[in-house]
Amino acid sequence: MALSHESPGAGCAPGRSPQGAERTAAALSDAENRSAPEETPRRAPGPTEATTPGAAPGTDGAAPGTDGAAPGTGTAPDPAKPAAGGRRGRKALLLTIALVATLLLLALFSAGTGAYRIPTADVLASAQHRLGLGGAPLDRVGESVLWNVRLPRVVLALLVGASLGCAGALMQGVFGNPLAEPGVIGISAGAAVGAVAAIGLGLSFFGNWTITVCAFVAGLITVSSVYLLSRNGGKTEVVTLILTGIAVNAFAGALIGLFVFFADSGQVNQITFWQLGSLAQATWPKVLAVLPCAVAGLLVAPFYARRLDLLSLGERPARHLGIDVERLRLALILVVALLTAAAVAVAGVITFIGLLVPHLLRMANGPGHRFLVPGSALAGAVVLVAGDLAARTLAQPAELPLGVLTALIGSPFFFWLLRRTRRKQGGWA
């Protein structure tokens, strides 16, 4: 007999009380519920299904971590996970576009801002003229200021910031600790020792490149020494690597103090200015000195993003998933050393870029390294171009040390980040 449902609010059948209608509707609903299994045959529960007492409801015996059940089990995959992944991918794309646009605008504005003001339209016209795309050159002074002073500094800030930001993201991924940065394993301190030794001993065998070459070589020697000293039985533990880096940093600080003690007043001023970090001596040769190392490191780093995601699960799970953890750690430490030593060699010691930039991007888009590694390079370039612009314009005609400025801004922000993480997550223990 066919059953018909009355729409809500319809009148009762003649001769039937409202209470009887309600009982009839309840009976019909109960009959439909009982007939549902007959319309969709149900498979008999197997021994591994969630009929066991204590099993999680709705799992149907699926293995932990699987998005959907095996074919034929009648359980549909959860659509929320792909949707969340799609939203995160769109957010990463929007953040990348925003970072690129911000970097271009900052670079244009920075190239025209200073004691000698150059309008942005004139900067673009001069660039078009140099590229043979039309435009018009500036006057002699304007062309010299733009192409010999401003643009080398902007490009060097971009390369150094991108190198430090990317190196920070890689270090935090390698150590599995959001407090890690390139200075943890002594790269910055080692490069500083090389530069200070070249200044204090008056070395000049490479001409104007002497300080840069000595800083770069000393940084690579330092990180190699830290890695070799921390190895035991063919393996390198993270804790041992960090403690060795702390010891090497202390030794490097003692060497820097020794060179400063024996240096004359002119050398002391040069050493102090270099240690504070600055891009005031930026030239196209210095850009060319850091360019190969920065480009090589920035191009190689994104290829390790997937393995860093697996390493974030822990060393043992990563090994079970086919990751050679020791080889991965060695390769990434070499990439970090290449990026950091080149940056420190031409710009001095600039702190907090590699520590804070990855934190900001994790807060914006999560911990996935596929976006975090290249995004940290872009964000690091944005931060350092903006910082260098502030360093040379806030106290005109004087110039603030760039490393001091980044530390002044980065320290309070890092303290706020610590407080926020402890309040929301209970800390990083």
C-alpha cells in the first residue's frame, strides 16, 4: 500500500483526532527507518570493524590516518580535508602574490628615496632606457646616484634578506625547533671571525674582496667543524649539534674580542661597524659576490620541502617513510651555510631575520614547507629592503646600523611571540 506524507500544516483526515495523526506520523517515520536497511543492503561486520567495544564511532575499522575507507566498505572520504587543503593552497598563492607586489613597490620606492630624491616615474624611465625599452635617462648626477649607489644597495638587501629568511626556515625544519636560526650552529660567528681577522691583521691579498672572502671561508670552516665535532658513530644528534654550536659561538666571540683588543682605533671602528651590520658599502661587485651563492641556495632549497614535512613527523617515522635523515641534515646544513656565510660576508651580522620571518609565515599559512621555504625568502627580502630604507632615512643625514635596527624591532616582537605561544599552546616544550 502506498504511503503519502502530508506537508507540514496540512489538515487532519476526517474523523481522525490530532493526537491520532501525530501517532500515525510517528509510526510511519519508524517504519521508514526500519525499511532503510532493506533498500541498502548492509554488509555483515567483520572482525576488524568498529563493532568492537571502545572503537571510535564512524571509523569502520579504517587504519589511523587514512582519509577514506577501502572500496566497498560504504564509507565516504571526509570532504573537509581536501577543502581545507584547497583553502590553504589559495591562501598561499594570495600571500605569494602579496609578497611579490610588496617587494616590487618597496624596491621602487627605496631606489628613489634618500638625500637626493628621485621620483618613481623617473626611476622607471631610467630603467626602461637602460633596458632599451624606451624611457629617458636622468641627469648625470641622478643616473650616478640611482645606478651606482641606490640600486646596488636595494639588490644587495634583497639578496641578503632572501638568503637569511630561507636559511632560517631550513634551520627550523632541520632541527624541528621554531627557535633555531643560522647563528645556532656558529655560521654567523665564524664568518664574523674571518672578517674581523682580515681587518685586525690588515690582510689585503684579495684587494677589496679580502674581508668578504675571509668571512665566507671562515663561515664554511666553522659549520664544517661543528658538524664533524658533533658526529658520533656515523650519526649526528640534534641536541649535540646545538650544544657544539653554542660552544663554537663562545669560542668565536673570544677570538673576536682578542682581535679587537690588539687592533688600533681605526680598525676597532671598522670592526664595530661591520659587526653591527650595514649595507652602506654596497657596490655591484659585492652584489656579484653574493649572487651565485644566494641564487644556488634559493633554487635548491624548495626541492627539500617535502622531505622537511616528513622530517617534522620525527626522525623515526621519517626513516620509515624512506628519508635518509643524516644525508638530508648534512645537505641542508651545507645549503644554510652557503646562504648565511655569503650574506654575512657582504653585510655583516644582521640578526632576527632568519628567526622571525618563518614564524610570521607559519602564523599566516601553517607549517607546510612547500610554501614556507620560498615564502620565507620573499618575506626576508621584504623585511630587509624595508629595514635598510628605514636605517638610512630615519636619522638623516646619519645612518643607523641595520643590524641594530632589526634587533631593536625583532626583540620585542620575539618576546610577544613567546608569550603568545605559551598562552595558546603551553610553550614549545
